[in-house]
Amino acid sequence: MSRVLLIGMGDIGKQVLNFLVRDPKCPELLVGEYNEDFGRRRVNAAISNANVMGMYPKVSFKKMDLSKIDETAQILADFQPDVVINGTVMQTWHVIRQLPKEQYEALSRGTLGMWMPGQVALGYRLMLAIKQAGIKTRVINTSMSCESNPMLASVGLAPDIGIGNVELLQPGCRSVVAEKLGEPISSIQVYLVAHHVWWVCHREANIKEGPFWMKIMHNDKDVTNQFDTKQVLIASDELYNPGPDFTVISAASCIKNMYALMDPVGIYTHSPAPEGLPGGYPVFISDKGARLALPEGITREEAIRINEESQYLDGIAKIEQGGKVTYSDFTYDVLKNVLGVDMPHWNVKDSYEVATMLIKKYHEFAKKYGVIYD
């Protein structure tokens, strides 16, 4: 039986677990979580959920603290997972929604990229632990993978693939096109190159639309010129409620990628950050890993450029080899003048310490406006 290590019982991890335990093909699962009581209860609920439906998956729990590299490496060496799914962050990017409207809007102008140290820090330590354990495994990173995977790649620790993001949009585009043509979704294929900026740009007023590329096929015939592709993309973004609806799709994306990474045949799909590249693309995923799989009509260089331009709009101006990350000018401005952090750039290797500092600064800021964290 295949073995999968699922780390983190937040919104995505919980959904992945609940889906998997009800799947007759469910691999052996080891669930890791920093908060032991919270994690065990979520695992127990998932097992009972499966039992009610006549499923009896092999699931166990282990307290895991990814900040402790040696301990993590030992767990990895003992379990020998075929796939590791990282669902951890130090602080979720949307925590600032708890602020009063004026302060939330002031901070949100820094965009999601401002909080990347806390999104990448635990993933960085996990990848170091995998390297230290000396195991052969595939890695799915769920945490803002459009940007965190290329950051990890810059220090030679790229996960195999991300989840969601472009795949929150691509299925919706197929649905929109199918409805307009009056044809079944199965007859429609949409090839999409897009960054995660696109699934937040219509929900967050301060994030501009990024560039994208789309090709629409109906029964293997190119019908792209029959559509305003921007309107198709906007319509796809408006199909779902924000929050839980997106989480369910992201969890499905994660599970699909998990199975693909254990499949010698592989699948053609869409996902973010193959080969440690920024943004989202058509990809081919198998037990050999994930690689870019662009259709006719766009070059590798053009696809990467599109996503790098969107990456700037999401607050990250540049990711350099060796791990140096430079914020976009407007993000640095918010950090300095709203949060009081004069930090135009930082390094992935220092992400845990940088994230700890940013979280402290944010909590001090929030406390001024009546939002207090334990």
C-alpha cells in the first residue's frame, strides 16, 4: 500500500483528509499536526466519518513541529512516505480580515505577497528535513505555491507541484464555455496560463488583473476566437462563493495531484509551480514528478513571463538564486509605512525568523484596533 504523509490540519488539510478517508483507494495515511489535541480530534472525526460510510482506512496521527528539522527528519525516515503533502503556514494570509475595514484595506494594499515569509518558512524547514532524512519522496506544497515553490527552488529545494490557484479557474472556464456553447463540459478543453492573482483580483479591490493566456478547444477544434477570454476568466472567478467553495476545489486538486505522483502513466492537468516555476500552467504529472506541458501557441518563455508579471502585482518583485526575495515597491511601502517594518527584501533561509517578526508586528498593530490574538 502507498504511504502519504499529510501535514497540517487547517482548512485545506482537513478537506483533503475527509475526502481521502472516504475513498476506497485511500493510501496509508500519517497525519501530522503541531497542535496535538486539535489534530487528533480532527483525525478521529475523519475516521468516524469514513466508518459511517463503511470505509476503514489505515490512518494514524503524529504530533509534528516542522520548526524542528531533526525531529521531522526522523519521522520521515521512519514512515518512508511516497508523497508528502505540506498544508502548513505560520499565519494564514487572510487573518487580517479580522481588522476594522479601514485598517484591513490599508494592509491589504500590500497584497498577499507581503506575508510570504510565513507561507514559506515551514515548507523550507520541511524540505530541509526531507533532504536530511535521505528519503525518496514526492512533495506537494499547498501554501501559496505560485510563489512559495519558486522561492524554495531558489535554494535548491523545490517541491514537485502545488495545488489550486490556476486550477480554481480552469474548471470554471470549461463550465462557462460549455454553457455558452450548449455543449457538455466533457467536450471542452481550456488551456490556461495564469497566476493566483487572478482568483483574488475581483475579490480584493487593491489587486490588479494580471496577464494570462487562454486557448479554448471544443471537440479538438480551436474555438478561442469565438470568446472574449478575459470575460470567460472573470465569469469563472464569479462561479463560486469565496472561502469554503475554493477550499473544496483546492482539496480536490491536491488529491488528484497526489494520485498522479504515484502513477507511472501520469495525467495531463493544470497546477501551479511545476519545476519550481512561478504561477500556474498546463502540466504533466506522474511518479517521475511534474513538468510543464504547454500546448501549441505559447512558448515556455512567454508562459513564465506572464506569471512573473503577475507575481509583481502580488507583491514579489524578484526571487533570486540563493533565496533573496525582493518586495514590489508598493508592498514595501505598506510594510514600512503601515506596519512599521523597513524591509525591502529578505531571504528564504531566514524565513522562519522573518515570519516570527512579521507576526509579532502584525499582532501589535492589530491590538491597537481591538483585535487581540492569544
